Amino acid sequence: MITEQKQHATSLQDMFAPMLKLLTKLTQQLREGLSGNTELEDMRFLLETLPLTTEQFGLATNRIQNAYRYFKASERGAARWELDALRQQLKNQFDLQNAEHTPHRRGGRV
């Protein structure tokens, strides 16, 4: 049972890690004034691999679309804000799902 839970936690991390890494990279590129057009497109594909509810997926998609529009309008600060909000949303979702699958220890002797 514990092995299954560990494998599930690992697989959750494996699912979320590429997206969070890409968000960090893209935010840094925007800070440096570099293009992030390709990464924004990649993000849409990665998003589809995550275990999100329809509502969470919709909000995340909107944040990516907003970031893309801001980026195209040369509003890099607004694009970064959207990406930071998306990163926080996904991190919170990962933490919540991870906590749901982490065994809780009972008090007392085992």
C-alpha cells in the first residue's frame, strides 16, 4: 500500500514537473526580454497531460491565452503576472493532490 502511494506521488511529480519547469524558464525569458512564443505553445500541450478538473483546466488555459496576448502586445509585465499566477495555481494543485495521496501517521506506538 505504501509503495503504491509512493509511486503515485512520484508520478504526480513527474506530471507536474515539466510544466512548472517550463513556466519558470519562460518567466525568466520574459524578464530578460527574450521571445517566449514557442514555449507558450508548448505549455498548451503540457497542460493537457495534467490531472486537472474542467474548471482548473479552463482557468489555466485562460491564463496561457492571456499571457500570449500580453506577450504579443509587448506587455511583458502582464504576461509574467499571468504566468506567475498559473505557476502558483499548478503548484497548489500539485500540493493538494500530493497531500491526498500521502499516508497520514497515527499517534501512538506502531
